[in-house]
Amino acid sequence: MISHSRANRPIVDPASVKIIGLGGAGANLLEQVALDGMDAAGLLLLNADARVLGACVVPEKIQLGESLLKGLGAGGDPELGEKALLEAEPALRRSIEGHEVVFICVGLGGGTGSGAAPAFARIAREAGAFVVVIATMPFAFEGKRRRDQADDALAKLSAHASALITFDNNRMGETVLAKQGAHDAFAATDQLIGESIRAITRIVTRPGLIHLGLDDLISALGDTASPCLFGSGIADGKDRSSVALRKAIASPLLDQGLLKEAQTVLVHACGGEDLTLLEIELLMQGLQKFVPEDAHLLFGAAIDPSLGSALSLTIISSLPDGSFLPTARELPAARELPVEKTFSEPAAKPPAQPEEAPLFAATPSIEKKAPESEIFPAPSSPAADVAEPSGFELFEPAPTTAQQTEAPPAPEPEPAAPPKRAKKPSDAEPDPQKVKLSVKATGTQSELSLDSVPRGRFEGENPNVFEGEDLDLPPFLRKKK
Amino acid sequence: MARRSKIHVGIEIGTSKTCLVVGEVKPDSAIKILGIGETKSAGVRKGEIFDYAQTRACLRDALAKAEDAADVEIGSVYLAVTGSHIQGVNHRGTYRLPDGEPVVGPEHVEEARTIAREVHIPADHVYIHPIIRNYWLDGLEHSTSPVGLFGKTVEADFHVVHGIGTRIQNSIKLVREMPLEVDDIVFSPIATAQMALNREHRENGALVIDIGGGTTDYALYLGGVITASGCIPVGGDHVTNDIHLVTNLPFSKAEQLKVTEGDASGDPAKSVGTARLHDDRGFAEVEVSRAVLNETIRQRLEETLRLVLRQLPEGSIDAVGAGVFLTGGTSLMRGFDELAYQVFGRDIYRPEPPEISGIQASFRDPRYATAIGLIRYALIVEAERVSPPGFFGRIARMFWPFGN
């Protein structure tokens, strides 16, 4: 029998992914990503405020507008933010050189974020990277002016970014219980966005049985101005497929049944070596109930031995159109603009366009965008591989913070895999708790890692967590530990 | 107005047992317990129903028994609810009188009450009780409504109990299916407190803790008004489960050991030697070291009491003058009073049911405290309801020559 290597697919090298935080909100997000651990991706913080730069744990930082702003922030003025960024342009180009995928995390509405993000997205595109912008829109209470600035920036971004994911803070606020403090609300938001960044990187960087690529991701994200829907769940045991699905559907951004409106849904299932076809079938059958019948389902599956007997499920989608964004309808026109050209508001609104089709059909017309296989050649730079383990150590979370562990899909250890790929599993193995998953920001508490302990008559129930302790376990045993 | 005896029925669907208490309230407000219907519960865990079919069967059985014992037909009931989703919070509503109105009018008080009741609760929660604690008029406390007094600012201080709406609805639905009408739902510890505490206890400050099969409910009264209430999802079931997990004995044996041999006092003298259980058929007897058994029980109960203590407002336990009143089945555990004393440092009592006649043996049992409390709660609610006679009542009184 001839063994066929399945791993030989055009995928992205994790080391060529760069995650960039821009502005104050970006710094918080990046910090969250850094703390959660991001295996090989490089992290870079851009900020005008020297204090923010100093306080952040991210190793690579570039100060914007060193002479223009003199270490202060942009003061809510997008123009200043843009000028500050352009001042640091050479350094930025050096930093993102050779990276295939660049994530730009930014909170729109302020000065640095709204001003610098579009300019930076352009620079990154010119450097040949696939640019995914993850933007949070301001709270309604932050006022109309910030909202307008954010909308403006978003319109510009949609011209420059390859993919745009937006999270509306108003919606995010709802994901946290009303009585919880503002701090928790922001932390939950950052966690959720961090998790979505990780999920996306995971999907595009790992080969799968049924592979999903950046193209699938783009169509799942739909209209670049539409709010992103994201959910993930992990489960173990007999009915793990249904439990994982339930958990994913219960994620804060999905739990209001918004998936019913989605046009395109990307589903990525990842299981240990015992993942069966039946389980995948059950999973998809279960999912059918939550999505419209005619929705375009993009399905991917991968085997990750490090998951053991667990099954993890990620759902990414977007609402049909920019339901919260008035300028959304203008965007198709904006998208035709070449990258180098700065954005100008279209004089008249073009008639409403079909939601999905024009959006990415238009993308190839952007000059810098080359066919995907060219942008992402099979990476084989040895330097990047060497860099990987050190990246691990830096961002590996402390075991105590890992409440639910979800290991990202590792490549299949196929014997015929090329040497580059064969090396990877050994890289992936030393960190069983690579990824912390705690998107369950709503009332129920996340599971403690006490699954091995028998629980008597409370077996199989949700843990009875009260003030951080699982009350179903005998104190007699708990205190001994 | 005509006064007749009135029958009230309290239902508690507990984790370990479902019980109905039928009480007769005499015209002089004395309560007589006519009968109790009790079944072992199934389908309830930690105070919340997880198997409706089973729970329905239990309730039906308990209802039949209660109707049999009391020899009345039950039409409507007061229902006690509990569960860790139910919370009590204090909230104060402030209303400033409009200019030119120096005297507090009823509408001003009503406005303050409305504001006070608007506690920020999670979207899926509903109010169970808004209980008025007291009024404040320009910073001075008033225990009754300040209508007619001079003042600028009226404040109403409420204790608002809320819980997840759908779960409460489901409990009500279950009872309606019997079919029974639900007069009112009551948060369990509040019902228990009606039975356990008299006015004096409440004035001096008292804490009622009802440790049942699946939950521990508590209510704290300070200065005559309720100050805190809540539920911790731990109860006697957990003790049994702990024994099962620690000693690897089957549940039935663990339960039996807990009831017959367990001791929570922490007294080393009680933890000497081994506890034995003899099989009915003389087969393998169970042997457990008393030190392990008692320590398992003690740590669980101590933790539970400390959780209650932590839930109370800071420093409020020092204001408790009357003491801590323990009820519920688990409070029958040997040495529990000593343990509670160590935790709270207050006098520990088992509540004495006041002025109730009927089947003595049953209402002395702390296991029925909540259901009997419901009857007293019903009495109080009923009294409030009839005290301001309606329009027709007033007219009737004009022609009624014998006073009321």
C-alpha cells in the first residue's frame, strides 16, 4: 500500500504570523494574547504613549511619533495618530518584513487606533502580508464623535485589510453579567478576542484532514464590516461531540441565536486520533439546527494527538451585513480602490449589494493581493523553526491559569511527512496546556481541572463552583492537597 | 368583617423530601397543624428539579397523603423555592419631594418604593420578594410609612430576593399540574425564619440557617428587619457523598453511618475507635475509623457554615444578639451545635415552634421548619391583605351593627 502524505498542503508557518497591538485597547488585547500563550507567532506592540509601552509585557515594541508626540498619546485625534505612525514607518516595515499573516488588533474610536490602523494596514499589505484586522468598536456611551471616528477608520480599514473582524463592545458588554465589574467586562472581551485570534491562527497554520484555508476564512467572515460571531467548545467523554457543540453554541457571542442569520459558517472540528466519522456527522447534524438551511457550511477537520480523547470545535461566522455600522453599505465601493490610494468617501451610496459575493470577488482586484499560494509558499526557513521553542517558553501560561486546556491541532504524525513537518509534533508536545480557553464569560464558571477526581452522586454534573472551590468534592480530600 | 378559620397549605419540594403541611389558622391567629404529607423526593438535586416526571409523582403522592391526614381538599398552596441561583440584595430608593410639598404623601412613598425595587438584576432573573425593611425620612429611620410627616427626602430600604425566572416558573408549573393553585412563592429561608424567629429575636438580631438535603439556606435579621438571605448549594447529600468518596462505602451505608454514627463536634473523645454497621443478614459488616468519618463530616459542615458566614455583610455577625438558629434535617447531626458555636461564636439554638397546636411530634422536627414557616408566612401575608378593608368592606361596616 502506498502511503500518501496528507500534510503536504500549502499552509502557513506559525512563525511567520505576527500579532500586532495598536493603541491602548490593542495593548490590552496583546497582553491577553501574550499571557494566554501563542505558540510561535511574534507579538509587536505599537503605541504612542511611552507609559503604555513600558507597562506591557510584550517583548517587541515600537513607539509611534517619538518626536511628534514626545511620548504622549494621540489625544483622541486620528490625524495625529496617523502622522505618528508614518514617522515610525521604516521601523515598522523592518519589523513585519517576511511575515505572511499579520493580525492587527485595534480598538477603534481613539486617536492612535483609528488614525494609525488604516495606515498600518496599508504598509503591511505593501509588505506582502495577508492582513487580518481585528477591531473593537467603541461602547455607545463613549459618544457620537468616537463612534464616527471609529466608523471612518473602519471604512478605511476595509479597503486595506485582507480580512476584517469587528467586535462591537456594546455586544461584548452584554456577554458579562450585569453585576460583574467593568474590569471583568473588559477582561472577558479581551479573552474572547484573544481566543478568536488563536482559533484563526490555528485553522490557517495547521494542516487538516479536511483542510480550511484563508479563503474559507474570508468567506466565513463575510462582509468585512459585519460583526464577527465566534464560539468554541471542547469536550471529552461519551457524547463529546454534542457537548462540544453545546459549549460552542453557548459561547457569549453565539448564545442569542444569531447564528440563525449567518450566511456562511466556518466549522472546524479537531479531535484526538480516535475521532470518528460518525462523531463528525453527529456534530454537523447537530449544528444544522442552529444555522439556516441554505447556509454555506465550510467544514474542516483535523487530528491532533495532543488533544487525547477530547474534541474541540470552533465556529466562526459573521452577521449578514454591518448591522451596527451605517457605513457598511458604502464599503463595496471602497473595496475596489487600490491599496496605495488613500480612502475617500464615495459621494453617493451605491445601491445595496448582494451580501457575500461582491465582497471577496472584489478582493483580488487589489493590486498587492496575489493568488494565495504565492503569498503563502510552503515555508521552510530554518531560522523560523529555531525561533519556535523560545517563543513557547516565553508565552507558556502558568499552569494555574489554565482552566480549560485546549491544545491546538498539531499536524498529523504521518511517516511520509516532509522533514519540516515531521519536526513539528515534537515542538508541540512539551506544552500540553498551550492554550487557555475561557470564553465562557457568562454566569457559569469554567471547569476546574479536577476531572480525574471521582464525584460520587454528583458525577457528570456541572461543577458546583462557589467562590473558586468545587463544593461537590469532599473538603476532607480538597484540603489535603 | 366575618372571621372564619382559614386553611393554608405549605409545600416544600426539597432535595431529600417533598412535604405538604396543612395548617388551620383560627380566627385568633392561632395555628393548628391538621396534617402533614411527606414523601421522599426524587428528581431534585441541590434544591432544583432535574427530573420533572419523578418529582411530579412524588408531589402527587405527598398531596394525597396530606389530604388524607388533614381530611381536607387542598386547592391552593404556598410554595417554598430555593436554589443557588436565588439571591437576596438590599437596595435603597431615594425620592426627593417636589418643591412646595413639605408633607410626605402616599404617592411619594410609593415612588420611593418603586425606585428601591428597581434593583439591577440579571436579565433572566425575576423578583421573588421585595421586602420592605424600613423607611428613612431626611436621614432618620422610620419603621413605618412616613406618610403625613414633614420632610424633604423619603427613602425606602428594600430587601429584594431574585432568582432565575424560568426555574421558578417550572416549579410553579409543577404544582399547577397537580392541579393546585399557587397563592405565593416564598424563598425558603424567609419561610423558615417565620417559624424559627419571634419578634424579639429579630429585634436583637438572629441568623437562621436551614441545612437541608441539598442546600443550605440562610436569613439574617438585624434590628427587626431582614438584612441578608441566600442559598449555598451544599447540604446533607454532600456529607453522604463525601463519606462515600472518602471511605468508598456505598451510598446507603454512607447515609446510615452518617445518621447513626457521625459526629461533627471535633471533640477528639468522639473520634476514638471504629464505627461499625451490621448487615441485616449478618454479612460483612462495615467498619470505618471514627476519626476519618467524623473529620469528613466536620470539614464539610464547617466549610458550609464558613461559607454562610462569608456571605453575610461584613461584621454583621457581631450584631447578632439573639443567636444562631439551626434547622433542617442536617442540623440533627450530633455535635453540630458545638461546631456552629466554633464558627459563629454566638449562642446556638434549635428553634422552638411557637404557639402551634396539632401533631406535636411532627412540628418539633426541624425537618418541617420550612413548610410550617410557610403557614405562618401565609398568615402574615393574609393579615396584610385584609387589614385595609376595601370599598365594599367599608360600606358593609357602616351597616354592620356589631363592629368587627
